[in-house]
Amino acid sequence: GHAEGVRCVAADDVAGGRLAGEHLLALGHRQVVHVTGDERSQSFADRLAGLRQALAAAGAPAPQVLTCDDPSSLGAYRALRRHLEAGERSFTAVFAATDEMAVGCVAALGDGGLEVPRDVSVVGFDDMPEIGESLTTVRQDIREVARVAVELLHEGLRGARAREVRVPVRLVERGTTAERR
């Protein structure tokens, strides 16, 4: 996480949410569902803030936010399935706050009779290699976060002033996003 006046390092989650939103907008998606965990989590709140910024800048509607009690693949599956079963089908894209939740969303969409990416595009966040090679996602550079954490630790031991570092993220486009049909 991050806090002003505290020595800390974090991926630039706001920029990541913005990248996900801009990518979906560029593909013609304006009705976006965001599947997330507890919004008191700094990273989840920042990712949603970035998505909201991108949609607002384009004049698109704010995202529908589905909050999972359990921020896992199963939790995301259940949240999105409930949404679909309630008759909510106006959206054409999903931005999941993590890759794990994105996997659950892809499964829920499939079980709901929708095909990814033909009917609904899905973007995750993290770029976790064990999740799969087909997911469009926002990659955070874990090695760089770790390197900077050690650097900040050494600075602290030397008595240097606290500083906050945001590590850049980037979008990795794969097979779960497509132009809106």
C-alpha cells in the first residue's frame, strides 16, 4: 500500500485501472462491470478509481461495481452469476480487480451462456503466470516492487527521509478482449 509521509512502494494501481478502462473503451465498450473485493483495500479502491477516471474522461457511464465477500475466483464467479441471474446483461465488458477474480468471471459468463471475448470482454490485474496465458491483464512488476522495497529499507537504515514510490504497470493484451460487436 501507500501513505503520505511513510516509506512505501506499490504498483501504480490507479494507472492500472485507467489502462484497463482505456483499453476497453478503445474496443468500443462503454458498459463495464467491475468485480472487486473489499473496497476498503487500498489496491482495490485505487484500481476502481482509475477505471472510473477513464470512463468519466470518455463520457461513458460509471461502472457497475460487484463487490465479492470472498475476493477469489469462486467469489467472483458467484457475484457475477448472481448479477446475470438477476437479468443484468447490458454490459459488454468486465474489469476484474485480480486475475484470479477474472478467471471466475470468465467461468460465470460461460455458464451464463456468454462467450468471452465474442459477447463480453474481460480484463484482469496482476499478470500471474499460473492463471493462464490467454487473459488480457494489467501487469505489475513484482520484481521491481521487491527491488524498490529493499532499496527503501536500506535508505531507512541510513536515516534517509521517507519517500513513496509507485511502480509503473502496463496492459498485456491477450485473448479475452475484442472489439464490441
